[in-house]
Amino acid sequence: MGPGLRRGDTERGESTMSKATYSPGRAIAAHAVLIAYTVVALFPVFVIIINSFKSRKAIFGSPLSLPFGDAFSLVGYETVFKRGDFLLYFQNSLVVTVAALFFVLLFGAMAAFALSEYRFRGNTLTGLYLALGIMIPIRLGTVAILQLMVASGLANTLWALILVYTAQGLPLSIFILSEFMRTVSDDLKNAGRIDGMNEYKIFFRLVLPLVRPAMATVAVFTMIPIWNDLWFPLILAPSEATKTVTLGAQMFIGQFQTDWNGVLSALALAIVPVLVLYLIFSRQLIRGITSGAVK
Amino acid sequence: MGSLQINHVNKAFGATKVLHDINLEVADGEFVIFVGPSGCGKSTLLRIIAGLEDATGGEIRIDGDRVDAVPPAKRGIAMVFQTYALYPHLTVKDNMSAGLKQAGTPHEQIERQVAEASRMLALEPYLKRRPAELSGGQRQRVAIGRAVVRDPKLFLFDEPLSNLDAALRVHTRLEIAKLHRDLKATMIYVTHDQVEAMTLADKIVVMNAGRIEQIGSPMELYNTPQALGVSGAKTIGIRPEHLVLARDGGRWAGRVEHVEHLGADTNVYLATEAAGLVTVRLFGEVYHDTGSTLWISPSHDRFIYRFDEAGQVIR
């Protein structure tokens, strides 16, 4: 190892040292706030999960007690698996979420690359137009969207949902990703051009790996509203074959009587896949941050 | 193996013209350096030669062939960037072979050329590492190696030493000079550092405000400067090393404002009535008290350059 390498190492070491102005008081305060927030945020989830393992009587008798002894019951999960085809609902939700996520990330990143990389007439205007969707809720256009889907024969198909969610996710993803792509070094892209890479290769091989943390952020922000959405599945694809989990769970909620065991069990199960997806992306996110020092 | 002609090249970004009718001839094997203040268009010109930017008008020829419409990868050039621009996810070896792989060069030939270049730049121990595991100087050597591997007609350097510390800068400068001697390749180099320009170049191209002001060998430029930059009044100029100081009489009086001891040299800054702050560079260790009054004279009248209102030299 040459002296040059060691010099580089100490430089990096010093810069991290100087950032860490450590004070125990401030750290404790920050942790207290964060822990309090975590408790508040996780409490409803906790209540759903414990109550999904309890009998109906126990749910209403002592909603906050843990599911032990007499209170324990799997009746909710039995109903979920007996009534309705929940495996299919899960599959539908997953297909819609993953496909929409894929298109949002792909087209969002491509549009962001074009906006940040190329100089063309109307660049700023196009960017503003694409970002407009962040401020205007897509649900305002529900009637028109429904007419469009019926006319094109896409009503009651998963494609209807995938297309709508892609449109819904694109504005924010373009906005966030184009900001990040501006930070990717021009020299790097030019080096690729001189080495004979075409623009697609530069995009996929050089730029995308460097904006991976931003992609993970966008993925999480896009995924959760799609998974949780009830509005569009109810309007565009309410058929038995295309029901999503959130829509499927609604069948336990009746006008006169609600099967709380079924609702809570369905919701508890619905948390699992989205949690798995989140874990995948958050690991990407952390890996992206730690490998971000390459430049 | 690599000559370059630039004929009447213009460049405008919208309404702002950044290059005005550039004409330049670079012979095979020459080391040409573009110098000038930032914003003078030297980097833009280099990017036009590389094909990363289109000229608004004029033509570029490499080895006599017009390349205006040829993509960068097909121009037979290689470029070294200020920020190294190594591919962060590839090893040193893959970084160096990326260009040849893209061009579909046979595997054995890539191996041979990478081995040759890494030997030349002493990069063999690092071939399996990633750029993040290298120091700045090593990264820039890899970037130079990546250019060498491609065996280009034309090497383009865009301020390659600006991100290195002083010691590494000298070291890498020597390495580039040696590379030029060994490869006998044509090199075009952009910098704002006069020392780099003086020490490396066969030919220096001085640029200012989008125009070429002067072309010549380093010593020609030093001895017969043609322009000062626009000053708006008749001015004379004398280099700091061509002035002498005396206590008891001379051409102009000045009060010592500050003295810099560099060891081998001493810079004395004097406030004069005739010309404001004047720098005098003296050889060796010289001591003067700040606030004392000294007399300045040129060591010889031929070292006085006179400039007109537009900053052009009067002969």
C-alpha cells in the first residue's frame, strides 16, 4: 500500500470525525422522541395483530389484553381462509403493486434522466407539467378514468389498476429522481460516451446504480398507497377474480353486522407482504447509502 | 498517428457565444495545452473535439477526416477527466477494458493492452480493486490507464491534476510527461495552471473570452506576451522577477506592504503611486521591513511590455 492510500484514508477518517459532534444529552432526547413516535405509530398495528388472535368476546371485553388462555382463538383466520378466495386476493394485490411499482420506477427514472440530462426546448415546462400530478389528486378524475376503462374494455382487469397506479406514482418519482440524477457526475456519463456506451447503457449501467437510494425511497413511497388503496379496486375492478386484499377484507364489514375477527385477521395478513417488500427496499436503501462514497 | 485541425469553429449556447472562430492546427505527436481563465471556453473546445458537445459552426478533422458528425467513441480519442470519472461499480481492470469491450475487441488483445498499460503506470497491484479503495492519485492513474489502453489517436486531458494535492500533482505531472515521451502520442490538455502549461507543453494556446489570443512555445509566450487582457487604458507590464529593489533611488518609489518568504524566493509587495500594488520576486532570502520605502526599477528595459487600451502589446 502506497503512502497515497493512507493519506486518502485519514482524510476520510477526519471528515467523519468532524461530523460526529457527539453529546449524550442530545442523543438521549433524540432517542426519546423517536421511541415515543415509534410506539404511537406501531400501537394500532399491535392492537390489530393481538386482537386477530382473540375470540369475538375477548376483542370487545378487553381489547388491549394479550391473546392468552380463554381469549386465544384462531376463528378469524379460519373465516378468512374459508370465506372468499384470499390467496387469490393476495396474488392480485401483489401483481398490481409489483407491476405498478416496476413501471413507476422504470418510466419515472427514464423521464427523470431525460429531464436532468438533455437540454431541449420546453424542458422546464415539461418538468413542471409532470410534477403537477403531485398536487392534483388522481381521484378527481375517477369518473373519466372509469369511462376510459370501460370503453377500452379494461374494466374488471388488473391492468386497469396497474395503469392507474402507474399514472398516480409517476409525478412524485419523476420529481425526486430528477433531483437526484442532477447530482450524478457529468464526467462519468461522458466517460461512458467516450467508451462507446449508448444512452440506454449509460442510463442502466451508470446512472441507475448511483441513484439506487433514491429509487428505494420512491419505491417505498409508491408501494404503500397502492397496497392500501380501496378506492380504485372498488370502482375499476370489483369482480371476484380481480379483488385485492383491502377490497376482500371489506366483505366482513356489513351494514348491520361486522365480523371483526375476519377483518382483523385479513388486515394482519395483509401487513406481511408489504412488510417483506419494505424490508427488501430498505436494505437496498442502506446499501445504497454506504456505497454512495464511491465517486 | 494523430493530427488535428480545427477550422472556424463557433459555439453558442442559445444567444451567448462562447467560442468565436477558433482555428488551430495540431501536428502528430504534439503536446498542446489550452490555458486561460475559467469561462474562457477552453473546456468547451475540448468537449467539442471529443464530440461530447456539438459545434455551432466550423469543422473538426482528426488525421484529415472530418469528424463533426462522428460519435465520441468512433473518433479515436480518449479522455481523462478532472473528477477521474471511473465507473464506481467496476474493478480497475474492468474500468480499463470497458472501452475495448464495447468496441468488440478480441479478449486476448484486451488482456494484452490492459497488461501493457498497467505495467506502464504501475497499476498491477490494484487491478482487482474498485475505485473506492484507491487514493486520488491512484484513481487518476487508473483514469490515465483507461485512456492508454484504448490506444487513441488523440489524448484529451480536462484539468486532470486539479483535484490532487500539491505533491501528487507534481508526481502525476511528471508521469504524464513521461507518458508523452514514451507513447509519442498527440495530447491536448486543458488547465488554468501556468506551471503545468509551461512544464508540459510543446505548444501553448492562450484563450480568453472565447478567442485564441496567442499560440506559441512556452518560452516564446514568456518572452513575448501579446496580450494582457482588456485593461481599458495604456498600461505597461513587467514580470515580478524582472524588477530590482534599491534603498536609495530608482524609477518608482513604493512602501513595503507585505513580504512572503518562500525559501528559494522572496515575494515583496509594494504599494506605489505609479502602479498600485506591485509584486517583486527576489531570488533567495531577502529581508525588508513592512512600511519601509524602497525604490523599484526594471533590471533591463527590454523586460518592459507596453499594452494599448485593448490590452494588446505595442512593439
